[in-house]
Amino acid sequence: MKRWSWRYLVNRYPAFFPLILLVISIVVNAILQPNLLSLEMINNNLRVFMPMLLLAVGQTFVMIGGGIDISVGGIVSIVNTILATQVGLTGTPETMWKFVFLVILAGLLAGALNGFFIAILRLEPIITTYATGFLYAGLALFILPNPGGGIPQKISEIYRTTTPLGIPLAIYIIVIILLIWWLIRSTRFGRYLYAVGGNAQAAYETAVPVRTIVFSTYVISGLFSAFAGIAITMLSGSGNAEIGAGMILTSITAVVIGGTAFSGGVGGVAGPMMGAITLGLIQNIVSFSHISTWWETLVKASIIVAALAAPGIIDLFRKKGTRI
């Protein structure tokens, strides 16, 4: 008979812990905001949470593969500043679409640069992406030294108000991501991804293309960072070269509380998406409670520490209990 330890639950069901946190945060929010579950509020909240949700999905691929990407905030900023300066407040939908494809390409190239340094040159992921993150943030400041610019309001409204068949657009995006992930899990790439994250050396010895897998995770992260940058630009309607700086810690927190281990080889995208929504709801709680916003950062950092320490602490108490 299997022993139902905490470690077994989080390994077998990575979304178990984030589901508990999500339910708790929904209940608390519902108390503070009675209309939380109305269709209008669901649409409003999900479109606000969507940039972080997309960023967390990309970060998940990297962390399952055993890496980490601290440059995601810089990529978001580059995307935002390009759209804000090149489309402008008087831009047309045709111009917007042209530059959407351009910034997606920019995100892919930024991710490929990270992947080249880490997978091919074998540099340390945290140091490499920390450095490239500064590079990307600097490029964003070069493109837009001061906040300003933006995209036409009529284009922003498409993101804010579109509800096909009465269902918020964000829900369609979430379902599509989950379906794509489900397909990926059943492919050779999905199996290789977990193998590389679990033990890269053992995966290499069994003919798994480790470098290719690691490289691809950073490209995927760059792609989803570009999507996040597009979403946050559509949400805000304006440009700010520092818009992505505050999203780095949050994206990592969302992935960690979503059940993806820092060591790699464990996790999925459902948990981090719930984690991103949970962090958004926590931000709402901080706002509605009229307490200092620094508590939000404290909560994020505490969640990371708790998620890292909880399995070991629980197993430690379990071992002591069996000895008694």
C-alpha cells in the first residue's frame, strides 16, 4: 500500500497544493468582494491575471527542465516598449498585428540567446539569465526612456471586453494552454523534458538530446514572455520600460506554489496557472484590506520559502512520529 506522505502527494499530484491555496484565496476574496464570482468580475480579474499566467507557463517549462529564467521581465519590457512606440496611440489594427508578429519574434530570439548561453555554452542558468535580463531591460529603456506612448484604446478594448459566447476570452486561452500541455505530455519531447529535469546526466546517457531540450525550454519561455508582454500592453494601453521588473519574482513564485520543483523533473502548467491566479487574488486581498503593499512581497517570498521547506518539515515530523 502506498504511503500518502506530503512528498508523495505533491509529486503525484503537483496541482494539489496550489488548488488548496486557490480555494482559500477565492473564499477570502469573496468575503471582501461579494460580486467576485459574477461574470463581469471574472472577466475583469482574469484579464488582469493573464500576463502573469502566461509568464508562469513559460517559466514552468524552464523549471521542469531544471533551469530558471530571470530574464522574463526584461523580455516583457522590450515587447511593451516596442508596441507602445511603434504602434502608438494613432496606430491601426493592421499596424498592431504587424508589430505583434515582430515582438513574438523578438521574444523567441531573446529566449534562443538564453538557450545558446545555457545549453550550448553550458553557463549557469541563474547567472546567465540575470545578466541577459539586465541586457533586455536596458534595451527597453533605450527604446522608451520615459513612460509614454501606447496603443489605440479601440485595440485595448478588444482584449478587455471580448467574451465569445458570453465566456471571457481568458478562459479560452487557459483551456487552449491546458490542451496543448496535455498533448505535449504525451509526446517524446514531454518525456524528455521530465527526464532532463530529473537527471540530466542519466538522460544524456540514454541518448536523450539534453542540449536541444534545454535550449527549447528557454525559447518557449521567451515566446510566452512575449505573449505576456502583448497581454500587459493590451491591458494597460501604455508603455513603460520598467513594466516587467516586478513580474520576475511573481512568475517564479507562481511556478513554485504550482508544484514545480526548483530541482526540476516535477510539475505541470495547471498548478502554476492556479498559482498565478492565487497571487493575483492575494494582491486583491491586500488592496481591499487597505494594508501596506509591501505585505504582498512578503507573502510571495514567504510562499516560496514555505513551498521549499514544507515537504522536508512534514517528512521530518512524520519520521519522528514513527520513531515514537
